[in-house]
Amino acid sequence: MVQHVAYTLGGQAGGRLAMIDSGSSGTFRPSTYIRDHMGRNRLDYLFVTNADQDHMSDLQGLWDSNIYTHVLHRNPTYTGDQMRAIKRQSGPLTNDAERYVASCQVFNLPVEEPFNAHMGGITVSQFYNPYPTFTNTNDLSLVIFVKYANCKFLFPGDLEKAGWRALLQRADFRAELQYTDVLMASHHGRESGFCPEVFNYCKPQAIVISDKAMKHASQEMVPDYRAITADLGIPIRTSGEMRHVLTTRRDGWIQFTVGDNGRFHTDTEVQG
């Protein structure tokens, strides 16, 4: 599996559609899934957590597929030109990166239909470190808490230790960390994204690591993440197991379905 793929959030049935990141793989493209499988030509809300290629490798594909993106959320503290300069330090920009920096120039108007008022009870809280206090894409990640019916998921992008610790200086961020149910491990589960101090304020039921097979030593961090989760873990419907750490490498796609009572069900592509 690729290191990072898209996460989709649905409001009321047939209603608005939101997506976190637009990563793709050799067998999956969000633009194709939205257009052909879902039969849609509009993405109401797109959150880009990190300005690196693995988080937005199908961004240009959305435009090429004529999928209208209504609202784009990102870290708003840098301009497109500033992000272009950051990205150029690593070489020429990809088509997706060019689309992203161009979008930074135009997606800046007040939102007429705010996410929290138009997603059928799903709400988000957003946090980020400011540019130019940080000038690396990882610590400029957009951190998102997604909540529905007292169930909370945390998407921290590729935040590394310095970025975590800067946000932990904020009382509102520390308060929001409480009662986090599922954490999408920062930086694909690498050690650089693991900040022990975070878990002074939350004890997730489960961790999800989006990683490749034997890549970037993310597998080595599974015991560290397991140690900070709640004791029981979560049940997986497709396998009948109780799990503390799930990975795209082992489990394939991972789906959480949250009910109106705040309880969620977890299904995975790999059932054994």
C-alpha cells in the first residue's frame, strides 16, 4: 500500500462530501473513485494536511476529472509563493504541487457554508504551527480533529516532535486532545512523528499507521504505539480480532463507521 491515501467523510446520505488529503496508489485514485464509484462531480470540502506529494498525489487529478472542489482547507499562514520556495529546495514541483501552491493563492475567501454547519453533525477542529516560525512542510502540517456523536479521530499530517511540542504549548490544543478515540499516526508511524508528551493528554483506543511494506522503519514503532493505547483496543468486524494498532501494510483499506450513539465499527480489507 502507499504511504498515504485519501480519507473520505460523508454527511447525510447523498449529501455533502469531504476528503482529507488526496493521496493515490497504483490501484486507487480518489478522483476516479469519486467520479466513477460514487457518481459525483463535486467535492465539498478538501483538507490538505501536508504539502508533500504523498498527501496530494491526485490533487491535479481532481481538476483533470472535472471534480469541482468547493472549499480547500490548509495551514493558512503561508502564501503559495512561500510554499513554492519551500518546495523548490527539494527540486522541481510536481503537477500536484503546482496545483496546490496555485490553490493557496485563490482559496482564501470566507467560507459561505462552513463545514461544521453543513456536514450532518460531523465537526472539525483545526490547529497548525505558523510560518515562518516553522519552515518545513512536516511541522507546518494542518492538524485535524474530526468528531461525530462524541467519537473523535485525530489526523496530524506529518507533524514531527518539534511541531507537536509547539502545539502542546496551547491550552486549547491540550484540551482538544482529550477523549481522542483513534489517532492516525503522524508521519506514517515513523519515530520522528512520535511525541510521548502527547499521550499525557489522551489515550486512544487505537492507532492507524498508513505505511508501505518495510519502509522508513515505521514497523519498529508499533510496540511504542501499542503501549500508549487503551487496554482493550478495538474489535475488528472482518477478522473478529481485538486490535490496538492497524496498518495499511497489514490490513489494506481500513473503514470506521460511526453510529449516532458514538460507537464505531471497524472493517478492514484483509479479513484474516
